[in-house]
Amino acid sequence: MTAETSPTTRVRIAPSPTGDPHVGTAYIGLLNYIFAAQRDGQFVLRIEDTDRARFVATSEQMIFDALKWIGLSWHEGPDVGGPYGPYRQSERTEIYRQHADILLANASAYRCFCTPEDLEAARERQKAAKQPPRYDGTCRRLTPEQVDTNLAAGKTFVVRMAVPLEGATTFRDELRGDITFDHNNVDDQVLMKSDGFPTYHLANVVDDHLMRITDVIRAEEWISSTPKHVLLYKAFGWESPRFWHMPLLRNVDKSKISKRKNPVSLVYYRESGYLPNALLNFLGLMGGGMAQPTEQEIVSKNLNTKEGDIFSLAEMLEKFDFKRISLGGPVFDLVKLKWLNGEYIRKLSPEDFFAALRQTVLSDDYLRAVAHLIQTRIDTLGQFGDMTSFFFSDNVMPPESIFLPKKRTLEETLAFVADQLAALEAVPWIATSIEAELKKLGEEKQWFVKENFMLLRAIVTGSANSPPLVESLIVFGKARTLDRMRRFLETQKKLSAQRR
RNA sequence: GUCCCCGUCGUCCAGCGGUUAGGACACCGCCCUUUCACGGCGGUAACACGGGUUCGAAUCCCGUCGGGGACGCCA
């Protein structure tokens, strides 16, 4: 083998359009962006829309918008094209089918006719017996004749990976070193679903190879499936890319960051008035990677020492070092984010500050929508603020006298709010859906419409008098509404803990 | 339950065999100030534990404990 010039660095992010754009996508996106830029490489955006059950049509555009909002751009992607497209997996199904056939032909995979119900039952049994839940290999032992019979009978099937029965797979994680998994602990992963779509594992490996990805920079949660991916590269006779697994962003309780415990939607941060540079800066702080300013820099640039935490994308490009990343999962601390955002706000010129307000929380669109809600409810223009303050305040907390229905206990009320929250999370943000969903929940739980809506009104507006609830929620936005409900629950929980 | 990863103030980072363990957020105090905020100054606060290795361990090795992740026809 001759020494050749190493191939151009190519990295990618592969978000799934299943809901609001996630702060974790921005984090991994930023890291990939920096990695590519530092090596004069290319950054690819690929949409992994192979899960049709969770697919949300509006999600893809929201992902583009959110990534652009924080200041990232990509060389190739569904919106800008590129030489290795299409960049939407749903448009590549034929490619995956062909590749699944290759694996079937070289015995790296097999057809499995087990039903989801069978599998679920088996998993339950294994869990109950404190066994690791794993596919039992029934269909792996099918004879070719049996397979043909099943096929002829028109039985649906999935394609499973035939993980070697013995041995182990070792791969190198660029941050952690070698990691070994015994094949006993690697499941026969489903590669093609019965609907003809590939699973992540197949699509990801095939696409990363076909798109010439050299470095896979993704979250730590993927470590345990990396042996499957490495085995797939081998089965195809391909070379694996390098793997860099980044620490997972965490909730305050250290669990993987989740919408239940933390605002994770980038839409929330935009609509609540976080500045994109501040968010980007904060994300850059997570996991380290930035060299601290030296004593000399602090003196020569006359830096306040705390400015070691404040840096632009350009500075990240210059100083970020992937080998410096610390592996402990960083807690996504909203308090520090807020401080950082405040620093950015204070740095704005008065004109820019005003412009920022006019683009977000005081935009014409927003003000127009709010105005529309209260026009018939005020007698002088000066009363505008009286009914609309909750649209502009970030600190709304109703007293018990307002939110607690007369005949309900605090406990059942809070439980009902949690139900409302869960229901609204799953609902498209249009009036008919919101109203229907709330009413449905009320019927299930035997809450009068009046109690139901008044409770939510109190939480979101802080008052018993407000413009029409559902219309207000629409204007206020889903992300902020849900966050307000979450914070309400949190605060009430704390209060009742104190009482005890 | 099985496997894998991780472990420095409450939180985010620095530390790379010899430091009074450093900075930032938060918190507390003082100053500035008609108020609040900003700003300035100061303070409380951490190497999970136990064994090694070494003249010397936060730093290297092993074990324990703790935290997290994965174990889906989700990604």
C-alpha cells in the first residue's frame, strides 16, 4: 500500500424529522461543523426520515431553519444538493434494498418472520427472568426451504443482521481508545423493516460509506451500537470511518437531556429571546474543547478572566481542540446559559438591542397577533398592556387561589396538569387540535371544561382573566406554552416539598 | 439483569507526577447606587473510596462504590 494523500475530511449530521429541532442536534451539529472547518473538509446534512410512524412533515424545514438560526451552514444537504445525494433517506430506499440483498447473499443477514407480538412477548419473558433481552435466533436457523415456503405463503419479514456467534469486535473511539464488545452481547439487529424501510443501522452505514464520510462524530448513546456498524462495514468489505463519540448533554439530575426535564426545542430558545451567538457559545462550552486563555492573553487583551467562557464561532474554529473534550456528561445548566445570554445582550449596541427585540419578542407579526386578541376587550389603547403582559413576561406564576379549582385537591390538580402537558406535547399546534385534545382529556379524567381550561389559563397567563385561551396559546407558541407548564409543575413540586 | 462509557467545588471547565488544587455560573458579604440591574472587591465550596506504582500522586495501574448510556420492525 502506498502512502496517498489522505482523503478530504467529510463529516455529517443526520437528524430525524420527528418533532421540534433538538438542542442536541445543534450541539453535535456545531461540533461537526467545527471539525470540518478546521480540516478544510465538508459538512453534510442528511435527513434520516426512515421512521414513518414518527415522521412530522413540518420538522425538516424547522431543522434547516434552526441550524441556520444558530449560524451553521452545510456544503451538502437536501436543500442545497450535492454530488452524493439524495440526502433524504426516504429517497434512497432502493439503495438500501440492494445493499440488504448483498448481505442476504453473503450470509451476513437473514430473513426473519417473527411477528412484533412474538418478539415483544419474548422480550417480556427475558426481562422477567432477568435475562438480557435479545433475539433468540429462531429464524436464523430456518432452512432455505422453510424460508421459501414462508415467502411463497406471503409472510412478511424483516432482514436481520447475522452477528457472528463467537468472537468479539473491537473498534477505536478517537476519544476513549479501543472498545471491545463480545459478540454474545451484540443482538441480531433488524436492518430492513417489514415496510421496506431500513433501520438507522443499515441506512447509516450505507450512506456514510456512499457519501464518503471519514469521521463519524455523534453522541455517546451510539457507542453500544457501533460494533454492529463495524460488523456491517466488514460485511460489505468497506473501511470504517473514524468514530468520535461526544458526551451526552444532561438534565440537572444527570440523565440524558429530555424534554420532560428541560427545554430542548431550539424553537423554544429562539422564541424566548436567546441570542443565537450566546446559545452557540454555551454549546461550545459543553464538554470543554476550548483552550483557556493564557495569562498573557488575559493581560495583553485586557480580558476580564471570566471572558475565557465567552467566545465566537470564529474563535471556536481557531481554538477548539477535539482531543481536549472531557468525557463526563455536561449538565445543560440554564442558569449559566441565561447569564451568558445576558452578557451578549449587554454587549449589543442600543440599536442592535432594539433590533433584536423587534425581530423576536416584539416582532410585528407577534404584536399583530397579540393585538388581534384584545382589540374588542379594551377601551383605550393605554390598556394594551393590561391583558397582554403574560405574552411579554417570562415570569408568570399564578397563586393557588387562582389556579386551584374549588373542589379539587392540589395533588389531583397537579396530576391533571401533567396530563395536560403530555397531551399538548403530542398535539399539532392548531386551535382545533388543542381544543379537542384538552376536551378529550377532560372527559377521561372527569374534569369540567371550565375547570380544565381555567387551570391552563391560570398557568399560562397567570390570571383568571385573559384573551381566549386556545387562541392565546397559538400566538404564544407551543414551545413556550409547554415550558411554562413544566415550570409551573416544578415550582409547585418545590413548594409542596417545602411545606412538608 | 447483561454489556459499554464516565467520575475535580451544587453546575461548567483548568490541571497531564512536585500547585496555598485555578477560573466561570450560582450562592453569601461589602462597595458603587434614589430603586433594580450592571460593574468592582472579598468569601463559602471539590480531587468518590480503598489498595498499589513512585522519593513524591487529583494526575499512572487495579478493585469497590457512584452516575450515565444501550439492550425497539426509534433514531
